[in-house]
Amino acid sequence: MKILAIDTSTTHSSCAVMEDNNIVGDFSINQSMSHNEILLVMVDEVLKKLNIDIEDIDLFVAVTGPGSFTGIRIGVTVVKALAMALNKPIVAVNTLEALSFGIFSDKKKIPLIDARGERVYYGVYEGISNTNIVAPALLTIDELLEEFSNKGEFVFVGDCVNLYKERILKNKNFEITPACLNSCISRNACVVGKLKFERGDISDCFNLSPEYVRLSQAQRDMENKGK
């Protein structure tokens, strides 16, 4: 089985290809170009280097958020378009779920996605099975650290942990992951997506949608005008 996972939920654009339980190629970049400008170029480049035609992909995996509203929409739209054109199945993977999946620790795992303004999207996961024990939510970083200050040992993962490194490590029960584990979302999503597919947890082009924890800025502005 050949699987293509696409992630645009953070400032990184990334895609990964898994074949027969091996990650055979991936492309991840964080730079000034928008997801819209770089994503399809990345996918095309990876597949060409692997000598794989897009028609050979058996399963598409969409990382559906939470994260950047515009970014998520771009990634989800691309996956839906490819799957519809090729009549292939889709699996949706939560960004936080993918982030925490690669962490093997006795401590509970708190993946973080930057939501700007010192706010973060987070969830809590535990064990090799990566069981979600606190649903994805949004808090300021200080609210989050206070919330879990006396609830045991935790490891924080995500590309924004360095922003708050000093505050996180003030608590002796908290630790952070190294940089190599903080942005491998599409790689992890390939594996999670395959597991979901095997369980029959499959989406399609009509019901696949982004996972937003809060309303977009445009929606909030519209609601405020209505009030």
C-alpha cells in the first residue's frame, strides 16, 4: 500500500510517502512562501524522486487541524481534490494526534500548536496507543501551564515549544522534546492514517472537513458586527 500524507496546519508545509510500512520519502519546509505556492510543487517533487505516479497512491491522509485556518483549508482541499479525481480513500488525522504519536514516554504527552498571541492549541495523550485523554482545546500558554502544574509529569512537543521553553521548564515535572521531533507531522500522519484505515475509520470527499477549535478571525468579526 502506498500512502501520501499532507500537512499544512502549521507554518511548515510537509508531505510524506509511506510504502509497505516504510516512510520512503518526505518533504518539509518552513519559509516565506505560502502553502498554496509550495504544496503541490513539494508533492510533485517527492513523487518524481520516488518514481511514483500520483495514480499509484492507494490512500490519502489529510492532517485536518487544529492550526492555521487558511493553511488547513489549503491542505484539506488539495487532498479532497486528488482523492476525488483518482477515486481513492481519505483518512483524516488530527494535528495534535500526529504530533504526539512519535513520542514514547512514561509521561503524558501535551502537543502544542501556536495559535498566536501567546495562545496554543493543545491536547493530552498517553501511552504507545496514543490515547487522547483531554480533547483538543485552546488556552494561553500560562493558563495551560497552570492547569497542569500539579497533575503529574508531562512532555511537551511541537514547533512552538521553544517559544515557551523557559516557562515550561520552570516546572520540574515538565520536559520538552528535541527539535527533530517537533515538526514531523506528515511522517507520523502516514502511520496513524494507515492504522485508522485498517480500523475502517475512513472519510470521503464530501464529509472531510477541517477541525477548528475556535472560529476563524473572519467569523469572529462577523459575529461581533452582528452584536
